Amino acid sequence: MEGSRISKKHHKHLNNPFPSTPKCLPLIHGRLSFNPYKLSHDQSFQIGEDFQLYWSPRNGGYLSISHRLQHNKSIWSTIPGETFISAAAVQTRAEESRGSFVINDSNVLFICSHQSVEEIRVLYETEFEENARDDYLLSGFSNSNKKETLESFKGSRFPMLMITGRIFNEKNHILPKKNLHLRKKKFRFGWARKPSLAARYWLLLEQKSDNQIGFYVRFGEYDKQCSPSTTFRRNLKSSIWKLIPTRRRLITYLSNHKNLVAFSSLEKQVKEEGFSTEFNKVFITYASDKDERFYGFGEQFSHMEFKGKRVPILVQEQGIGRGDQPITFAANLISYRYTNFFSLTSFESMLQIYRFCICNIGRSGGDWSTTYAPSPFYMTSKMKSLYLEGYNYSVFDLTKVDRVQIQIHGNCAQGRILNGNSPIELLEIYTETVGRPPVLPNWIISGAVIGMQGGTEAVRSVWNQLQEHDVPISAFWLQDWVGKRKTIIGSQLWWNWEVDTHHYTGWRQLVDDLRTHDIRVMTYCNPCLVPTDEKPNRHKDLFEEAKSLDLLVKDKTGETYMIPNTAFDVGMLDFTHPATSSWFKKILHEMVETGVRGWMADFGEGLPLDAYLYSDEDPIVAHNRYPELWARVNKEFVDEWKLICQTKGEDPEEGLVFFMRAGFRGNPKWSMLFWEGDQMVSWQANDGIKSSVTGLLSSGLSGFAFNHSDIGGYCAVDMPIIRYRRSEELLMRWMELNAFNVVFRTHEGNKPSSNSQFYSSRNTLAHFARCAKIYKAWKFYRVQLVKEAAQRGLPVARHLFLHYPDDTHVHSLTYQQFLVGTEILVVPVLDKAKKDVKVYFPTASECSWKHIWTGKIFTNPFSHSQHSQGYEAWVDAPIGYPAVFVKCGSHIGEAFLRNLKVLNIL
């Protein structure tokens, strides 16, 4: 990112547990002016075959886009009289602390907040070819080679539409100070007088598909014929417009990219501090209705709906606590090797640390917006939808009721506007472009995936207990297959991806024995490697091998970037290097040759923002792209292995599967399956069992069709004062919840001995068996939904908004309940000691719901179809009997009930 600075927080200090809110520029407001000679009356312009743009000069001028079949429905419109494109050059500071990132805007060099519209021009194909090098019309999109320019628009649907004009600021007054306070936030400007400058912009609109408009924003060179500050003076009577230049002469310093101008008063500061003088922040502003609700933005753990919020789109660790207290306080207090501190058991140890350390700002706790898998996509209750292309850091500002402003950290922007009449339709249109997951192998969705550690004998012991309780099992997931070592925080994995035959003696025999019972073995890997000098029984040293091949991410000195991770440092694979992908596929191949049929592809969210990559690309852009690169190498290997098996005539049901937590917009295409990362073992809303439901449903609305969480959560904490341990009740309720996820998988957590486990007692084993059979009972429907997800992009678990967007009460729901497909309604118990739940039955014509345990029918008491809401009812839900309903008359529902009876659950 141009104009950015990185500061590291990998220290051994205690931190300020109350970090300040990240500083970001407030909403940018500007005036819109236009060419009254060409744009003095209402006009319509064609975009492709199916869309049109409407221009009106009324109220200062505005634009509106609609589909030809629905002229009266605007899918995107600007605010009358206000700018819709603006840009700025801002110094940005990024703080990084072990996978957690904070991006702050600091010094504002200049903001071009005002905008002129000079021309709106329809470009037909023949005209486009003739004007491919037209500096005025297309220079923002042209390459030096005309053939390359035409090639870049090959396949475009003509006509396209080009809007051109200028963005500028105006010389107004002398600022009393260099510090400018905007909406209670202080931003320091580099001059005492507001300078005047301008740059040309191009906004290209292009039909991409039957229901998608592509938009591209570019900026051109500073026009030396005019002064930087220009305004339109309109005289509608004579239909004359002029550019009125300011008279002050300025000595200028052009940026390397020559996109705009910096002034001599800044030149010293630019040279000394390394600021870029090109735009590094683009703003796109457009209208929103007051009552419009916004959904999406990837996997979000705290909110389902985002009106009134600022949503940052940056891949990172979700944090520990994310605002839930007191754990967020503790995580922020201790950012260095925080797991070590969470395992301390004495006040004396804590006091020693306090005496040794000083205070800094820590953010390991995260907040409501931090997530492993964000996406610059949304859909609204008004059936509007938009997403950004590319991988730039961006912020969606929804804090004002009448507008949306997207801040893109870069010098250009592009994305798509979608047209649809329902959430289902919008999601299908979106996933058709960004990609959909493949059909999961049948085995992974057939029974429980048992998360285990401890070696061969531990696995066999638990397997015997599961057999005694007749638990349907798909796989054993053995994350410690690589062996363990003792570190300052306890026992941790060796990140050297080969089986440790000392830890798992008789590995191949174990794999074969499980396979005879139709049970697969799954393992663990991630894109990082650790030095193995101290590992006694290694066969390979993958870290040294990757280092010698120059496949690891570099630091500013050109050396291997050793990235801190809990109690040790690691090297991270550089997947922009052309040899890295094939090298890692060999590792996966060797793993699969040992009998492995699935694995967790962990991490992917932690590429340092000051890393140096083989591709020489901006590391902040690469940071958001890295999860896709990581997923892609895994998916390509799965596909290559499938072809090998087909040529050998092997069973296609032996397909491989991997699951991961980090993601971005395009990950659904490459990631076969997601899991939600490391929730706390708690009942809390921002990081606990409730957040796991919110993350499941929000990701589903963003194209992540297959997702699930660790049963019982992951992160336990044993501090002298603060303790989070997985209780038996929490574990049981999480089992009931995840029985209605696409995959039913356990995890012992980061501190197995502190947590209740499914094998802890006969009571937990019996309950686990019951929930695994409930999961098995709807497998037939799960198979249908998995195929539907691959074909249409629809999630297995669904927020009610997908099917009941007109029900106003649905918009207030977050984690309280969800649908499985369309036929099953699940209302989980998510609070301690609670034995009943309040169920909301949404509006639907002639639709009733049957409680699966009692057979009671719930019917809408409101007979008239115009009623905008459904109805509520309290339903008993003791442990073992979660509140689950099927649609009356549903063949799916009746088959589910029959299967429950066959399995002796009902």
C-alpha cells in the first residue's frame, strides 16, 4: 500500500488493555458539478443489452442504474448534488501483533472531495476500437499497446458507458493549525494552507452478464493546461460552461505515476518521510434508503446486519474475546506469546512479569469486526448488491442512514453491481462469478469426525468406547500426526509435515484398521515451517529445504522472514514463487500416500504487511490474496489426485477433502470446506457458542456454503483470576447445535485437560452418540443440499433472511435460530442453564411447522396474507431434545422423522 508504514508489536511487554479505536478518515463530502452544455436535461444511456443509466440534472445532478425489465427499480444511484467519486493521499500506519492487524489513517496529504461530470458517453465496439488510445476518453484504461488495450476488453458486452470529469479540491482559507479535527478525530495535514489540485477520472460501466454491471474507476495525469482547482460555472440560460482557473502560480512535484500533483511546500516532507504523492485512497459514495438492511461481508462473528457500522475488509486473526469480557481485556494486556501467560498458575509469576514489563498497545483480543474470512460483498433488504474486485484493503462505511461510502486503499477501484429480486437470486448471481465449492465426498458428511491427539494407543482406546456406544464415525482427525514437543507454553506440534512414527507407532496399521470399518484418517498442515534441529526422529527438514530453494517469504533485508507464532518462530511459504506450489504438492502427495484422506489446512491469515514476496506485489494486497493462494494449492492437489484415482479405476468415493479458516471473496471456489476458527469455550456472543452461529450464517450469506465450528469451542484459559473451561453443559449444547452443521467434528481444544470432552464420562459419550445419530438421520437431505450448494452457491445452514426477506422481524435475528435448507428449522439453546427457547415462525402462506419431539403443530394465527410478521412461541428444550421443527407436509421432514425412529432417537 502506497504511503503506508508498518509497526510491529511482537514484544515481551504488557500492553494497554484498552486500545483506542482505529483512526480512519470520516465520511468525505463534496459538491458535484456538471457540464450544463451536455448534461442540462434528463437522459438515458445504454449499458450493454440489459441495463441503462439515467442522468438527471435536478437537485444538483445524480445518476441511477436500472435493468431494462425493471425501469423503476434502481440497483445503484448517487446522492443528488454530491460527489460519487473522490480520492485522497493519506499516510497510513499498520500495526501488527501476531496475526492481528490495525490500520490507521494519520497524515492527510490532500483530499480531492469535489467532482465534476464533463461527459457521459456511450462506447460502441467499433468506436471503442477506433479510440483505444484516445488520451481523453480511455487513457485511464489504455496500455501503451493498442492491441493489449483491446485484448483486455475482449468479450465485453457493448455498448459500454464512460463517465469522465475531474475530482478536485479548492483553495479556501488559511488553516490556523496543521492539525485538522474532523468529527472528533484528529488528522494532521502537511501544510498550513489548503492547496488546490485536480486530476481527471474515468468511470467505466460495462455489462458483465445478464444481471451484473462491472465498474472501473481510474485516475489520469494532472492537466497542466488548467490550474489544479477548477469549478464549473453554470449558466443554464445560455447553456455555456467554463473552467475557471485559479491564478496563483505553483511549483509542482509530480509523483512517479504522474496521476496528480504535490506542492513544493510538501516536497521536503515527501522526500524525508517517503510518502507517495499519488492517490492511495479512493472513495465511492452512493445512496442508501434509511430502512435498508445490509448483510454479508464474509464470515462475521458479532453481527448479521451492518447498517450504522463501518466494516473493514482485512483478513486477520479473529482475536481472543472480541469484546467479550474479561477475556478481551486480558488478551489485549498480554500480546507477547499470550498463550504462555494464559497458562500461568500463580500470582507471583504475574507480579514478576509486571515488574519486568512496560506498557504498550495490544490488540490480540480483537473486536466485533475482526475475522479470518471477510469479503467485500453485501446484499440488502432492498435487493441491492455490490462487491469489489481485487484484494485491496477496504472499508464499507454505513454509518449514515442515507448513503454508503466505500474507502478503497489504492489508486483505482473496480467491482460489480448485481441485479436480482430476492436474496437467493442475488447469491446465485454472485457465486456464479466468484465461484462455488465442489461437491464434498460422501464419507465426510456421513458421520462424526473425531478430533483426537495422543498417539496410536489413545486413538484405539477412544475408538473402542465409540464402538460401544454405536457412534457413526466418518473419520479420525489426528492433528498431532507430526509429533509434539515441549515449549514454554506446554506441548505443541512440530510444523514439519511428515508422520512421526514414534508418536504414532504402527501408523499404517492404524490407518488400515480404521479403513476396514469405513473410517478415514485426517491430519493437519499449514503454510508455515519450523526449524527442526532439535527434532530427534525427523526424516526431512522441510524448513531448510524450502529455505535453500528460496521458497519462503523474505524480510526487508532479503533474509527469510521469521514470523513469531506463540512460543516459536516460523518461515512462511511464498506462494507467489512459481516453484512453491508444486513443491508443497509433493508434501501433500507424500502425506496422502500414508493413507490420509483429509486434512485441516490451517492459518493463511498471517502474511506480514511488511513482507517481501517473489512477485514484488504490495504485501497488504497480497495479505488479502494469500488465503486464496493457500486454498488453491490444496484444491489443485485434490483435483490432480482425483484424476490419478480415475485413471487407476479406484473408488470415486475415496475423494480427498481439506478444510480451512482463512478466506477472502474468491475462497469458496478453492476451499472445499470451512471451519470457523478458534472460538472461546464460552456462552458469550462475540467469541463463543453464539458467535459460532453468527459466523455460520453470515458466511452463508456471503457465498461460503460449507462451514462448521469445533464442537465445544477451542480456546480455554487458565489464568489466576480469569478462567474459561469447557463445561459439560456447554459441550452438550454445542453437540446439539453442530448436529445441524454440514460436518460434525470434535476438537479437544488448546487445553484438553481443562475441558470436558465427549469421552470424559458415560454421560457425555451417550449424548455424543445421540447427537451423531441425529446428524446421521438427515444425511439424505444433507447430500441434496451439498449438491445444491455446488450448483447454486446456497449454504446448507441459512439465515431466515434468505427465504423470508419481507418478514420485518427476521431482520432482527442473529444467532437465535436458522434453517437447514428450507425444510428444517433449528432453534439451539445457547445460554447456560436454559431449558426452553423462544421460537419465531416466519411469515409464509399456508405453512405450519411440526416439533420433531412432541409432534405439536405450530400454525400462523394470522390468517390474512398481508401480515408482515410471523409469530412467536416458547418451546421446551431440555438437554438431548433441542428445539427442531420440520415443515408440515414436507417429504424431507417426514423422512427425517422416520430415520430418527429407525435410529431409536425418536
